[in-house]
Amino acid sequence: MNTKINKLFLACSVCCCLTAAPILTACSDVEYEAATYSEAVSNLVADYQDGKREVTLSWTNPTMPGQTGVQIIKDNDDVTNIDEVINTYLIKKAPTNVDVAYTIKARYSDGRVSEGQTVRFNIAYEVKKGGNQIAMLVPDDYEQSADEKDAVAWFKQQYVNAGKGVLVTPATIDLLDIEKQTACWVMCDRIGVEHGWQKLPGNLASTETIEALKSFTADGGNLFLTNHATQLTVAVGRIADAYAPGIFGNGEGGQNGDVWGSQPIIGNAEGQIYDHSGHDIYRGMTFTSGLYERSIYCFEGSGVKGDHNCMWDLNAYGLAPEPNVVKAWEDMTNSTVLGTWNHVVDYCCAGIIDFAPTSTFAGRILAVGLASYEWNIGGENQYQDQLEKFTSNCLSYVAAPAEQKVAMLVPNDYTQSDDEKSAVAWFQQNYVNQGKGVLLTPATIDQLDIEQNPMCWVMCDRIGVEHGWQNLPGDLASAETINALKAFTADGGNLLLTNHATQLTVGVGRIADAYAPGIFGNGEGGQNGDVWGSQPIIGNTEGQIYDHSGHDIYWGMDFVSGLYERSIYCFEGAGVKGDHNCMWDLNAYGLAPEPNVVKAWEDMTNSHVLGTWNHVVDYCCAGIVDFEPTTTFSGRVLAVGLASYEWNIGGENQYQGQLERFTQNCISYLK
């Protein structure tokens, strides 16, 4: 076995001469009388192999009587006290590719701690990320809490049973593995638990558990901490103890008839209001008005509420009041406050915080400390579906690797099109400039990487382009581009194809050429005063009406009535419209008329028609199609071929905000 043994060196001298003035002390953690000698450990070595993370520390204990334990210090910072005399210590997941130091000291019954001996090592190790599971960590005794039990039951059903997750307790903490899981949800909601992360129940605060979480986050693993577990932000070292959650509740609670949830719009000073209502953690949820001063996202209705806050009082940390304590907190901690209490419209407290990765802390932490986040209220919760949707959103958000960015692919000559230029400008501002996206052209197609980009928006909207994917401009149809897109989708990458780019459904092999989009326009267009958008309710036969108005791609948009026979989602108002449809005429493919051609198309292509033209109430055409992954085509393809999806109408578009929200929704849906 190719074993490396790193020899010790002394952190300070083992024996200090202390016969002079009593103000002198040894290099130990406690003061003691000069006449008292604390014999130190000796012969400290670290046994490990490059390529493996297990390290065994071994040493020789003192021969003098009175030793009761040892103290293990990592990097002069993390201190572990062990109340038994041992001479070996196994580090199961040691830090890798960095210099690390472990110091061992002997502890004595009268409180003395000896000088330390230190060993340093640096394990060469390639972290093999790429796991797609999510872990859930709960206390060993989680069945003592009705809230924890219910959360675990939901997680088992939605993740464990579906092969997407693993349930972990401190007793099985070794299952937490960055090479298998990208994120870990740590949940603790307990009556009577004392304040402070060290008091967390069921061994959540044990040395083994904390060390495992530290190793996981050091490797870039992300944490979702809920309820009393938000205190682990301190334990894992993301924030200092001085900034621990201070608004804390642990009582039995009682019957309460109010609706509780999260307020995502933070602040009440003009120019200092932070609106996170469109954040991914709230995707697809109902933003409910009429309950408090502002709309809220609801988590629980009438029931027995524990009122177990474990969140941050931002007025308690001495933060600068200018411009406000939320901004001061965010700047100090590199975080974003995404939610507070329903009724709070100022800057006083933070109930949901997204701690971004830093140069010294590789993992993201999303902490939800609102008491409204409660899994058991003693009976039916009318907002249970919203609580569950919020949770799945949070898990999806933290499971996405921090280094991933969405991609946008446009023709090499995209500046020839006002629509493409406008779309690119928006994408650059909202994704590229925010470090969340990368702009590509066929000239840079080699940068499209499934390990860095979970989805790619391909956009082409061009006057005069000929029908057929092979005729797409700016090398979008080149062999290099098509092969790169095929490889990307084969690896599970998802595509958003808009306007003339919907024809790439054929180019990449998702559908046969015979089923290519046939409703096609490429003219210059002209002035048009109508409102155009998408009709998400498909069909006009009783029992065969497909309502997709609640789909994630329409989340947060205004469903406008009074314009056509049905309500629509609006994309553009009066202006110069190109009328560039590139969509599907479902009556042109010889599909079975029973029950209808939409159903026949969806069954044949494993897809869902999510939108058609404003005024269309039958089954004739498909303007927005969501092509599901298949056994032979790993990636999802969302195709938007409605002419109403237009980025430049020659002037101000009264529905520009809706167009942008729709696009953001589509990108979030696919990433």
C-alpha cells in the first residue's frame, strides 16, 4: 500500500519553564500554576493515501495520571473535546487539496490542557461531483416531532421512493457524500429545544455530524436549513456566532386561525424596496393578496401553530442603518434576504436568507427560519400544496451547482435582427452580467457544456429567412452547431427554442422532418394595434379541454380577460409586428381526429401543447409545445413558435414586462 506518513512537529515546546513571575503561562488553553506540569501527547502521525479521504491520526498519550480525554483542533480553529482517553482518531472525509493541520492535546481531570502536537498534510484528491441525489438529514429521534415526521414522510415519497434522494440521520451520516448528493436538507422543528446550535437534538450537534456537514460544504455541497436547523449556519462556519439567529421560539403553541406565510417584498423606503416575489424558490406558487398590507406566499392556514421562529433580528447586530440594515446584512454576509414575516414591510427581520458561496465557503446555504414553515398543524392544512411546492423549489434551487450558468445561443450575425438584438440585450443584463448566464454563437459553440450549462435558449427571429431548419442564418444550421446541440441534449441538456429556432426540433432529432413546424412567417410585417399573446386553454369539446393556465411557464403573469373569447397571457401590444409564426398545424399531419388532434399529437410525440393563438379555442394548432425527455432523447425541449413572442415592435411594448417574465419562467423551468 502506497501510504504517506506525515511526521509531527511541535506547535510549541512540550515543556515550558515557569519558575518566574506568575503572569507567565504555558501554551495551553487554560492557566495553571507554575509548579504543575501537564504532560503532552507524543509521536503524532497522520496515516492516509492520496486519492482517498480517510485519515487516521495516532499518538502516544501521557504516562502521568489524571488524563481524562483529548482535545483535537483543526487548523487552530475547530475544537473537538473528547471525554475519553483514546490514541487514534479517524477522519472519514478529510479536507482535500489544501494544507490542513490537526493538533492533539491531553485533557486532565482538574481542567488542565497540555501543550499540543501538530501534524500537517495535503491530500491530493479529485472530487468526482455529478451526483444528482438530494439528502435529507434529520435528528436520530425525529419521530419525537410530528413536524419532522411529516416532512420526512413527504421527502420519502417524493425523493427517496423516486430514486432522487436519501434519508440520513446522524447515525448514518456517512451516507452524506458530495459525489452522490449535490444538496442536503437539514430539518429540525422541535418543542422545548433550547436556543443554540449545540442544543440541537438527536445528535445533530455531534462532532461527527458537524464535521460531515463541514466537509460536504467545503467540497461545494449546498445546504437547505429549515426551522431550528438554521442555527447550523454558525456550526458549519458560514457566519460568526455573533450573527446567529436570535428570534427563537420553542413552545407548544396553540390554535390559531390566521394564514401564515412569507413576505418576499422587503422594505418600505422609496428606492430601497427589494422585490423577490419572482425568485425561483417561489416558482409556481400563488401570490395571495388581501391578507396583509402586501400580497404573501402562504404556507399554512388555521390550525395548531408552534410559532417556532428561528430567524434573524437584523436590528440586533449593530448594523449601519444607512441605507438599511437589510442591505448592510447582505453586504456583510454575501447573502440575499428573500423573505420575512407576512405583515412585515420594513427591514427588521430576515426569515429566509440565501447565503451565496464565497471564496472561503464553497457551498450555498438557503436558510428558512420562519415559524410559518410548519409541516404539522394538527389537522388539514389548506395551503399544504403551497408548502410542498415551496420545499421542492428550494431543493431544486440549492441542488443546482453554483458554477452552472444558463446559455443563450444566437446566430453569428444576430445584430442583423432587431428582435434578436433586443433579446440578447435583455439576456446579457439579467443573466450574463449577473454571473448566471453565458452568451454563445456558432463561433463559440464549443463553450456549450452540460457540466456548466443545464439549459440553452436558442433564439432566431429573422425577416426573409427561408422555411426549413437547414436555412437558419448565422451558422445556426452548421454541422458544428447541430452536432454540439445533439451532444448537449443527449447528455440531458434542455433547450428553449423560440421563433424560427423551433425548427431545430427536427435538426437535433427530437421529431421527424415530417412533423416540422408548418405554419411559418418571415415577412417585414407592419403596424398592428391588437394585443397578442398565448392562449393556454386548449380545445372546445366538453371533457377534452386542456387548461395549462397554471403551468410554471406562466407563473406570475396577468391572465387578461375581455380581449378574446377566453382570457390570454399577453406578450405584445400595439406596434410593428413581424407576424413570424413558426409553429405546428396539427391538422396537416394526418393525425386521428378522435378524441382530437392535440391528444393524438401529444401521445405520438410525448409532449404537451401549452399554448396556442389568443383567439383559437379548438385543436387546430400548437404554438407552445413542451417535448418531454424520452428513453432515446434525454433532454427536454420547450418550443415557442407564436408570432406574438416578439422582442422588438418598433417602440414601447406595454406588455414587455409580461414577455420578459414569461421568458424568465421558461428558463427557470428548464434549468
